[in-house]
Amino acid sequence: MNIKDLVERIEALADEHGEVADGSAGVFLMNENTEPYFVGEGDPYDILQQTEAGMALAIHGHFGLICYGWATPIGGSAFERRRVRLVTVVNTYKEMGSVVRFMDTNESEFDCGESSGALKDAMMELAERVVG
């Protein structure tokens, strides 16, 4: 399954699951039948440092987080903040994919590894620890 399909499958599960708390992330994996399922939630950076995250990536071949928060458009003001959901996935090929959904319009923007930021760095560090 390519990274975009994987992100889309996990995003669909996020629609069913509902929001996690601000500052938290929901952890999602796929079973052997490529059906996504919810594992738990917590601080995304703490989750990525846990041994279990590396084990999940090694066993399942991917690791996905869903986070909710607020974003300001690039070059925008704090008054333009919008509620967003970020689904981000890394696999054992060190490929990353993500989709940001703007909750006020349900618009989504897919990214296949071109983004940057602390969460992407932390997910790539997880992949590096697992697959070298």
C-alpha cells in the first residue's frame, strides 16, 4: 500500500473516531487485513519516544498519528487561526505522508513528505531508530 493510500485509510478512521484532546495525538495502526484501528492517545512527542512506537513501526511497517490543534496560515495573523486535524504516517521505507484538514471547511491538503517541522522530524527519527 503506498503512503498516500495509507494516510487516506487512517484519515477515514479519524472521521469515525472523533477528536482527541488538544496537545494530544491519537495513535492508529493497521492490522494484517489493512484495516486501521485506534491504539490510544497521549502527547505525540512522548509517544514517539516510547519503545512501543518503534515496535509498532517494525511489526506493522507503518506508524500513524492524528493530532488536532489550531493553525495560522503562512503570513497570516493570529486572528486567522483555524481548527485543523493532521494525520501523519511514516513507514519502514522512511516515507512520510500527511493530510491537514481544515475543520471549518473540510478542505484537505495532502503532503507526501515535503512538509517540515518538529513532528515530521520526530517521526523520521522514529523511523531512523527502527530501520537505521
